[in-house]
Amino acid sequence: MAMVSIKDVAAHAGVSPGTVSNVLNRPGKVAPATRERVEAAINELGFVRHGSASTLRAGHSRTIGLSVIDIGNPFFTEVAAGVEDVASELGYAVILGNSAGSPDKEDRNLRVLAEHRVRGVLITPSGEDPARLDRLREHGISVVLVDHPAHRPDQCAVAVDDVAGGRAAVAHLLARGARSVAYVTGPMTIRQCVERREGAKAAVRAAGLDPGDLRVTEAATMTARAGEKAAADLIAAGLPEAIFCANDLLALGVLRALLRSGVRVPEDVALIGYDDIDFAAASTVSLSSMRQPTYQLGRIATELLLDECDNPDTHAHQHIMFQPELIARESTH
Amino acid sequence: MAMVSIKDVAAHAGVSPGTVSNVLNRPGKVAPATRERVEAAINELGFVRHGSASTLRAGHSRTIGLSVIDIGNPFFTEVAAGVEDVASELGYAVILGNSAGSPDKEDRNLRVLAEHRVRGVLITPSGEDPARLDRLREHGISVVLVDHPAHRPDQCAVAVDDVAGGRAAVAHLLARGARSVAYVTGPMTIRQCVERREGAKAAVRAAGLDPGDLRVTEAATMTARAGEKAAADLIAAGLPEAIFCANDLLALGVLRALLRSGVRVPEDVALIGYDDIDFAAASTVSLSSMRQPTYQLGRIATELLLDECDNPDTHAHQHIMFQPELIARESTH
DNA sequence: GCTTGGAAGTAAAACGTTTCTATAGCCGGG
DNA sequence: CCCGGCTATAGAAACGTTTTACTTCCAAGC
């Protein structure tokens, strides 16, 4: 419980607290001899700077927030890895918030981040209400959107083209000869789900079919378990020739349920997922998917955020849009 | 940038700052009428409490740290989900640190947590140096070990019996008739890897074989990619009849490499992993594994930590040891 | 020899809370 | 009518830093 403060260090080294602070923050401003004496005192006493006091006085912290929709989804894990790498390179700590798809929980998390006076927030918003994010900005907290287009011009965003992804996925299924396609999606409150559906419809239309024929099955969550349930529903209602899932977790669940029911993939039904998580390649029938530059998404978003924080004058807001890539595997052979 | 402070709220509501603080922290102590007036002022002005100031004055924060070895491993993700759920139920924020297996990085993360004056730390230590954790305790930061036995009696720990797990896994392989077994492990600096090996040796010995015959292949990281490489080495050196992998990520990599080389699983080689991550059941050949109560690990560790923080007087330190469970699937049929 | 200027360090104020002590107002009992 | 004992609130100090303005010292320039 030895609360060693900057004063103790100062006394021990025979200097004033201000000088210790200078050693910590602007070592160039203090004479080498004194600096060494102070550093020795710091080590001897086991001094650890009190971050809150520092934040309070300096008016800003070296912490950023990361709010994701589902920490159990490898997609977000990989984003988080990219974020963490950049943040720790630049000496920032990351506070993680998992909204679990609930706007309420997301709100609570954002409030916690606001109270911590984080420098900035990286968020994959689960709803479509920009007002909450604007409120953060009013408190001087920068916001960068991850896997989501910008709400406004004076804001950075890093996204992947979901309409194009949905189109490419379904075009691939149709090119294999499928005439009836089902879309298994998560909640339609999630933007990605909506846009991938729009892309899917566009592909159906482009093939000269009726986009209204795209059968949409909405699962409550984007998990493998929900995928199994969706597959059961599809089987009960009569299977289409091909299934497009809004993410790989759903697709893996669908695949498991289909195989358990004796449905052959891809012979009876072709299947494609989205995200190309590592496990897609390793699954029972290896899963076709739409690959996204996930780790890069996290890295670049963090670089943008920290640039905005550290160089507010020269910072130029950017809207970055990646293109997803089709990875064809056994499930659509 | 409107920095609304407690003083502004006080002025707006016609009370003193102390009263506003009471409304925030001990609403019972203030008359209903005044409370309402203050709450109205808070909403009207969009006041957000400055966490750093609060932490500084109160001497403690409502934040805990979580330090894991590999955030990309679904095992830790699920632990993190348990941690996050409990923490957010009790109004705590979680700062996540990913050591990526490097003790250096872990040290840096712990330093960040110490500076933030987190209330406590949950950690799956990547090395075996208790001194660093003791240093945290000296700063008044409680520590609970996750998936690791306690270093000392006055400390909580939640672990799973890795020796028993290793023994059960290899006993299962031997019961299927395998005479030669290889152990594909991560770095031997990781305790889990060592103990699972001890268990494996015990099982070999119990079967009347020479424990020295357990072939050990050490991978640099516990990832699927490292597993693929380990499998290549095994193939080059001559395959055993069965392979036990220290976790499912390694096992999935081994499986992928074996199948690609035309080795049949389980006909030519039986394979078992560890952790029973979700994807084990969904893989090409469904993977046998040792299941651990992962989510519970995170939940219980957090409950212990927060109990230690919130009720230091009545808190009783606990060492909890779960038993893993064998899940047999196709890969060991 | 006197000024000027710079380097090195000190002293004190400030950041926004929480918490302790003090005080004002009120009620009921004697 | 007064006083003890409440409750509700005010006021001020303190938490550990950072930062600004200031002092001291010394060397160089004239």
C-alpha cells in the first residue's frame, strides 16, 4: 500500500516536484546529472505515476475505447488485435466494450468511456443513431467508425463494401447454376446485414430473376447456434438450392445442421458465408466466404484515430472503403 | 468541448457542489426535492462525471484489468466474455491487455494497469514470475489468477486441472489402441503446456509404456499456423499412431496439414485437442477435445476479484480447481 | 564592471471530484 | 419558550499531477 508520490521522489532526490514531472514528461529540459538522480530515486522507491492525477491536470489521457458488437466473433477479435497492436506501439491503453448487439449495453459502455475521458473511441455501431456518437464528440472525444461508413464528413471511417460483397457472394452462387437462393441474416438493425441483402438482391436481379424471390431468414443473433436454428427452419419450409449467410458463424451453424440432417453440401445445397474467419477453411466442408482485411481494419482505424488525437491541426479526415474478396472453397464447388 | 463540471451543475440547481456529489454517490442522503432538482440540472447540462478526478480523490477506480495470452484464441475470448458480463453487471469497466505470449508485453500492460490505478487485475500469466504480480499487490491492486493455480495462499485463483486433462486425453488415445503418441505443444514457458505434458506422460506410464517415448514437438506459438508446421515436421520424421495437441488451434492446424498430405484421421492417425472451442465440433473431421468451463472461469474469477475489492473484510480467498471433461468425436473414433 | 540572456530549477496554482466538519433550520419534549 | 438532537446542506480541504511564472546563477558581450 506504499503510495509513493512525485513528492516523495522529489524529496528523495533533493529536487522539487516540478523537476520530477519534467524528468517524466520532458527529459530534455533537465540537466543530465539531476535527471539521473531523479531516475535513481524513481526506481529505488518503486514510483508509479498516478494516471488519474495526470489525466485530470493535463486534460487528456492516453487511453482509447473500442466498442464491438460481439467479442466472441473471430472477425472482431482480429480487428481488436490490430487495434491493440497499434495502440500499444504508441503507448495507448485500450478499454474494451462488448455491446453484444444491444444498443443499451453499447450506450452504457460509451458512458463509461466518456467518464474515463478516453482520448478517442473506435466503434462498430450496433444501431443507426449517430446522435450518441455526436454527444461524445461534444465532450472532445474523437470517434472513428470501424466497419461502418461515416455518418458525417468531419469524421474518419474505415469500412468494407458490403453491398459489393453481398452481390459477389450471390453472383457466385448463381453462376454455379442455383436458381433459388436463401439469405440467412442477423438482425436487420445491423447495417451490414441490410447492405449484404441489398447486394444479394442486386445479384438476383442482374441474373434476370425476381429479387423478391430471395428468401430471407432472420436469426436473432449472428452465432453458430442461431445458424443451426435457421437451417432447421429452412429444412422445414423446403430447402433452396443455395444459401448465403451474413457471416461465417451463421454459415458454420447452418452447415452443421444441414449435414446432421443428411443434406449434402454442396451437392444438395451450396453454401457461402462472410468474413472468411480462420475456421472457415478448416470446417467439415470447407466454407466459401467473402474475405475482408480484418486485421488491417483495426490497424488503420487506430492509426487514424491516434493521428486525429495527436496531430489535430494536420489531421485530414478519411473515409476508407475496402473491397471484399471472394474465396471459393468446397461448399460451393 | 463543453466541459460541464459539478460546479456548473451545482450553480444551475442552486445547491453546493458537495450536494451534487451526494446525489451522485449517496442519493439516500439528500432530500427528494433537491435530488430531483439536481438530476434535472445534470440532464439539462449533459454533465458527465470526470472519472479521473473521482478516482484521484476517492483513491480507487471502478475499473479492472484483464491480461490474457492470446486474444485470438477463442478460449480467451470466452473467458473475456465471462469477465465482461460480470464486470458490467457490477458497473466496472474492463481494460484489456493482450500479452501475445511475450512477458515483455505483459509487463508493459501491467504497468499501464498500475498507472490507471485499476481496482484489480485478472491475469493468465504467461511466465512464472510471481514477483511482478506481488509488486501490483504492493500498490493495493488485487490480483486473481485465471486458468492458473495460486502463487500464494492470500490470493484467489481459478484453474482447471491440466495434469488430469493431459492424462485423460492420452489415456483416451491409448485406450483406442495407439502405442505411439506425439505431443504437439506450445512454448514450454507456458505452464499449461508443461502440466498437460506431465499428465500425458503419466498416462503413458500407466499403460505400461515408457514415458520417454512420448514424442514432444514444441511449436513457437499456439496457433493453427504453428500446428501446420508441427505436423509437417512429424510427417517428415515419421508419423505416430496418435497425436495430442496442447490446444485446439494447434490441433486444427495439424488436422489441416495431415489431410492435405493425404493422411487419414482417425484411420491413420488419431488426434485430440484441448479447450473444446466451438470450432472443434465443426471442423473437417470433428475434433475430440478436453472441454473446460471457459466462460465460467471468467465469471467466477471476476466475481472473486470484485468481492475482494468491494468486501475486503469478509472476503475469503479461494483456490478453485475445475476438472476438464473428455469430448470424444470423429478424430478419435 | 555591468548588463543581458539563457539554462536549471523552484514555488504555487490549478484540474474536478469526494469527504470531513460545520452550520442552519426544524421539530418535539420538557 | 428553550434546548437537545436531528436532518439537509454548505464550505473547504485534499487527492497527485502538470504547468506557468518566477528566481537564481553563471557566462558572454560590450
